[in-house]
Amino acid sequence: MSQDREPLYIKIQNHFKDLIISRELVEDDKIPTEKDLMDEFDVSRITVVNALAELAKDGWIYRIPGRGSFVKGIPEKQMAVSPISETRGEQSEPKVKIGLVFPVLADYFAIRLIAGITDGLKAKGYSLVIMLTNNSKEKEKEVIREMKNTVDGLIIFPVDAEVYNEEIIALKMQNYPFVLIDRYLPGVETNVVASDSAFATMLAVDHLWELGHRNIAICSDSPLMTVSVDERIQGYQEAMKQKEALINPSLILNDIHINGGGMSAEHPFYRFVKNQMATAYIALNCSLGVQILSIAKEVGLRVPEDISIVTFDNPTPLLEEFSLLTHIDQSEYQMGAEAVQLLLQVIENKGKQPIKFEKKILKPTLIERKTTAKAKA
């Protein structure tokens, strides 16, 4: 994988590995603070935390709560590998090169999903090239056109778009090996690995309903009604119907717009939370779930005593403040690994028999933590 195509958290990891291998950093030297690293690499805190967590996990650094991160040394397993032969490509070339087309590395859902892909390919000795589209349909077209001639197959996380990307349709018509992840194209048969979005929101509604909540809001800040968002809202509506409850349209908030700078006190959704228009919230992504938690703290609402929150995806097990959120686990690591397995099957069978498209739908689970509790009487 070329350096300019590496995820930012891997670049940070490799930066410190190089410094430790070259002895520019030695045992017990202190690593710069998370804030310093955010400024140095121009990345978000979540990217820095993930990079440091992986370095600690692999034995390059150790962390002392309240003091920071420090160099541990070169792990024993790394000592047996020649860094020169790795960087100069003296090892034998992998049999297969896979391309990953991804919108943005914005949260831990993306990081865990990509980890599943990279580990799945590593086990086979195959390489990965990652290209980000910045959630642009035009960029996605450009990337697919460029990559399909340089890799043996593609794993594609489609961008938010009102209409299909014709380049994906072209791949299907050309019998090119590819797998879609997380999202699929309704009415178009392709290989896809995704989570059962409707079932996920039904789990969330059931959990909150059992706790006595009746004013349950479902919230999305996606600029477009993607397939996954639409299915999650359908799951919410179906769960409410099964309980013979009236569906209140004012509790279906699928048009929340959040600027990069965050949400001001004048934002309609901020006022919605502040005025306790709902007793419980289902956030369709983890960043929105964290946003609701932050608003509640700002306006003096207690979680879960005053309001309950269920968010899609675990914001992170590494940041204690956010590890308490009750969340829907979509098994994103497994999603990535399943996508690899499916794609390699297609590549290995190419030309031997007609392509049979497969749709793998993973069952999500609800992980109960500390942001949900019984509704007030």
C-alpha cells in the first residue's frame, strides 16, 4: 500500500515505528500528547487514539493513565523481520491486490470495518490499496475507473447519493469482481455484505419500550435518505406498529443538519433535546449519539435518569466518557472479513462458472451499557 493511500491512523503508527526502529525514540521516551499529535498530523482525536491504541496493543508503546504514552521498544516479533526487506519490497509479491473504495474515515465503525478487511487479506498474504472518496459520487466514479485496471477486485462502500453510481453498474455488466459493504443497490443484484438495518432499530425500540419509554425519537444527520437509513426508519415504524402504538411523525428526525463546527444552542435539534420532546433517542450513527449526550450535559439533563440514548455503533471502548453508551453492534469487523471472503471466492471462480451473486446480511446485537434506564413515572 503506498503511503499516500494509507489510512491516517496507520500513517501515525508507521511514523512512530520508524522512529523507534531507527532509535530516534528509545525506551521510556514520552510520546507527544494527543492534542500535539492532532495538530502535527492534522487529524481528529479519534484517529490519534486509535493509532496509539494499536501501537500499545502491538507492544511498541505503553500508556500510563493521567501521564501519557511512552516508548516500550521494538516488539520481539518485529525483531525477527527485516524492516529493510519490507520497505524495499524484497519479499515475494502477493498473489492478489484488492482495492477498497471508502467514503471517509470518520469514526470507529470505519476503523473496525477496515481492520476486518485488512486482517482477512493478511491471512491470505494479499495486499490492499485504499482510496477515499470524501463521500463524493464523482470522486467515487473516478476512483473506480482508476482502480479497476490496477487491482484484481474491489470492495466498495458506496457514498450517500440519490441515484446509483453508473460505474458500479458497469462493473456488474463487465463481470468484474466486486463486493458492496454496508449498503446495496435496491433492485440491482450484486454481491453485498451488510447489517440488518431494520432488525437493528427494532432491537433498539424493543429495549426502550421494555423500559417504559413511549416517546422514542429516531434521529439521523445523513444529508440523503440512504438505503440503510431508510431501512432503519422502516424498522422503527414496524416495531411501533407491532406494539400497536401510534407513530408520531415529529419523533422521526431524519433531516438534522450539523455543520462542521458543531451544533449551537439555536439549532432546532438542540432545542428539541433541551425541551425534552422525547424521553429516549435512537441515533443512527455514533457521532450523533455522542452529540445528543453532549447536548444533554450542556442543558443539565441527566443520562439516563432524564433521557435514554441508544446509538448505532460503539463510539469507542478507548474513551471512557463515551464507552458507556448503549449501542447497536453491527459486527463491522465481521462485515469486513466476510466481504474479503466473498470477494476472494468470486476472484477464484472467475471464468470457471457464471457469477452467482450473494447477499450476506449480518444480525446486529444490542449492547446495554449506562445510557438507558426506566422511563420516569
